[in-house]
Amino acid sequence: MKIKNTYIALLVALLFISTACDDCLDRYPKDSTNSKVFFATGSDLKLYTDQFYMILPDASDLYGELSDEVITTNLPPEVMGTRNITSGDEYWTWDMLRHINYFLQHSSQCDDVEERNHYEGIAYFFRAFFYFDKVKRFGDVPWYDQPIGSSEDELLNKSRDSRELVVGNIIGDLDNAIRLLPGESTTYTVNKWTALALKSRVCLFEGTYRKYHGIGSGEELLQKCAEASLELMNKGGYTLYKAGEEPYRTLFASNHSDTKEVILSRRYNASLGLFHNATSYTVSFTQGSPGFTKRFVNQYLTIDGSRFTDISCYDTLSLHDEMTDRDPRMSQTIFKPGVYVRKGETSLSKFSMKTSVTGYQIIKYAMESKYDVYNSSECDMPLFRLGEVYLNYAEAKAELGTITQNDIDISVNRLRDRVGMPHLNLGDANAHPDTYMKALYPNVIPGDQLGVILEIRRERDIELVLEGFRYSDLMRWKEGAALMQPFHGQSFNGEGLYDLDGDGKTDLVVWKTTRPLVFGAEYLQIGKDITLSQETHGCLLIHGSVDNPSGGRTFREDRDYLYPIPVNDRILTNGTLKQNPGWDDKLDL
């Protein structure tokens, strides 16, 4: 992961490193004698392990996630299908792993057992986190649990270990972390519950990856996910944030993370010069004009719990009509004209099509207008929260085929309770699987739990959008083809005057040949400013044309679920590192 300057500042100032941190790094132990001196106290252990937090995602990894459901004016290579094999890859780096292994090799030199256990637990957590990222990206990777010297050619040039071995070791590290870490709630540092949350995440990912990719049984891992999730749910002391009229929106638009729901958060703070760019990204038309696709928007249920896509004309409704009487999380995530009031303001916010390429503007993470300036946001960014754990639990139980109504009530339905939505009923879901959701996820394995699996995916999508999960979810479900679907936005019935906020006044003029004059309205010309899916009417079509709706995007099922191994590393190991399937780097080693 690329480490940005802001993150280094964050590490120094907020991840509980004293002002002596630079001295700590200058004192990096060069030999065994120095290491004995350095690792003598709990303070030494803390100073050394604080650097491990650098491998956590930064804010842009969350709000700027790769997705088929949130797009901008420019698409990344993963979505376009244009990834290339490169000489190097910033994600194929091992420096932090060496630091972690070095620490675990020398931490026993601290005589304070309680302190030693604590920081060894942190090291085990981060080694698991490090390797989980590697497995998701590359599949099989070499496993190292000790620091390797520059002269140890055999170890440096070892082949890739199987993902089964690596994932087994990841879980072993997490079990060590769970055993060693304290159980106090600490929102900005790793604790026992963070380790359980990561175990829940890892086991769900790998269990479903194996199931849907047909590479062995994932049942044991799914069971471990359910067990880890339930332990955290029952014993962690965390509860969902429910304060105010819009608790879901507020959870992501607060300077300080809610300590009851958020298990681990990235902290930002203006007084220390620590910022991210989420607000400017969502409100500015100069940063790609991000927007949700209709594919995502259609998944929100109506306020009575029925399916929006069961309405006969659902795909032709105006923005105002389609956002009326829906799951409250919709208007707490997407700009609803005539309703949305920006944080810190009292009057309705003005909607503009320029801000979002699809017309479905993001408001998740949007703060007061003073944060509109580039890279000025300071709201905390949750990395692990109870809401995810609820969904991990429900999905694991559903994929195992052992889910009960009580399982749903203690997980998914608690999320629905927060926003006043009707409960998900297990029997109803399985008796009447949603045909729209089945079309979105054609690779779901048919069975008597099909309906509830689809509903849990709906819930996961809505609850966790823009939190960095969507791309990895598609990869583990073997649904990469979703990236090739046409990207649709708002629907327009053709040329005409459009009242987007329902106040009886024209907000938008869509025209093709003759432009009418309407005071105060915004204009979009068909064929120039916008493309419509049916040429003269239909949904906004982004990154495509009427003749080629997907714009030539590709996804190779035999290749694109993994990234290629960088060429230089293959050469350095004389071909011991084998290339991933489907990626031809032209090396004859």
C-alpha cells in the first residue's frame, strides 16, 4: 500500500506515538546487542509497534473504492479490464513484514509480561492483516514468520506457499492476537475485538472465495467466521449508533468516531494538520464527479419493506419519485433534492447534475461546506465496525445453510431497526427469491437458502457502501462480470422540463435540438452533455454508447480475479515465483 505523507503525519501524531518517535526509528536495532537494549521496556515495544499502523487503509481506500456501483468520469484499470503486467508493484513489498517479524523475534527481551503480551498481540494482528491483503490480491504468496537476511538466498527465492497454508497461518496469528490483546475498547488502537473483527472478515472472505471458486470446502472457515462474529457481538460490548434523526448519516459525518459501534478507526484532526479528501470528492465536479449507478440505487427497498424493482415502471421514475418512500439509508447516502440539508446548514441544499456523473450524488462522509476545499476533511474513518460484523455473521450462517430467524434478528434486523425498516423474514425471503437480485448475482449457488443469501447481499451492499468492500466482495463471490455491465444513472423520458425536488419548479432542462429558456434551470443536451440508453430517452449511460453500452470493458474469468506477479520479482527468483493463471509476462524461466 502506498504510504502518503498525510498518513505518516497521522502515525506520528495520532496513533499514540510520542514525540520521540523519530528517535525511535533512528534507533532501529542494527545488531543483537542493540536490540536487547531497545526492547527492554513496554515503552520500547509500543514505539516500535506503532509503525505497523501504516499498513491500514487510508480514507481514499474507502470512499474511493473500486466498484461497479460508484463510478467517476475516469475508470480504473481494474474496472476497464486494462491492467498490465508491470516490472514492480507497490503491493508486492515486504518491508513491513520484516519489521513485524523482527519485533516478534526480539520482544521476549522485555521482562514485563503484560506489556509484552499486549504488543506481541498487536504484531500478530498486523502480520495477519498484511498477509490478508496479499492473499486477496495475489492468491498464493510466500509465507515468512522470521526476518530474512540479504544473504539467505534460499529463503529469499522460495516459491509461493499455498493460500491454504497462508490463510491457516493468518488465522493462527489472529488467534494469538485474540488471546494476548486486552479487551478494553480503544477506538484508535488494536485490541482483542479488532482481532476478532478481522478474523470474522478473513474467514468470510476465504470461506466464500473457496466455495464460489471451487477450490475446496469453505465450510470450516465460514463456521469460524460465525463463531468469531458471535463472540464479538455477545461479549465485545459494542452497540449500533442510534442517536438523532439520521443516525446512519451521522455515523460517517462526525469528527470523532462513535466509540460504541466503531471498533477501529483512522483518526484525522485539523489542529494537527491531518486531513483527507472525502467531502471535496463528493461535492466537487472537478474530482471525477462520483456517483452511484442505478444498479446500486435499485436495491434499496421501499419504506414498507417491499421491493422497489417490483414496481412496473421502476426504471423510468424521476429522481424525486424514485427516492420517495424508500429505505431511509438511501437519503442518508444519496443526495435527495428537496430534502437534503447539509450538515451545519438550515436551508435545503441545491442539487446540480454537474456534481455527479450519474445524477446520484454521494453524501456519505459529506461534512460542512468549510471542508469543500481539497484535502481538508477531518472526520474519522471507521475501519472496523459492528455493522460489518453483523453482516459477516448473517452471510456466513446463510452460506452454511444453518441460518435461523433468530440469527437474522440478532444481525440484519438490528441494522434495519436503526433506520426503522421492517424486518427481514427468513421464510418469505427463501420462498420468493428476488428475481432482480438473482440477475445481479447469477453465480449464487441455487438451494433452499438462495433467497436469504440474496437479501443479505442487498443489506451488505447498502449498509457498507463506500467502506472499501465492494471490489473484494465481487471477487470472492466470483461475480467479476458485474464490472462489464452498463453503467446507468438517472432516468429521463426524453426532451423536457424536469422538477427534481418536487417543488413544482423546473430544475433541469433536457434538450437536443432547440434549447428552451428557463430561468434558474440547469441544462443538459442529449448527445453532447449526456447519452441516454435508448438514444432519445432512458437512463443516463456513462462510459458507453447506445451501440456499445459497456464501452468495451472486459473481465477475463480465467485471469482477473488475481493480480499478476511483478516481472522483476519473477526474474530475481529465476522463475521460482510462478505467474498467476492467465497472465503472460513472456518470461521463459
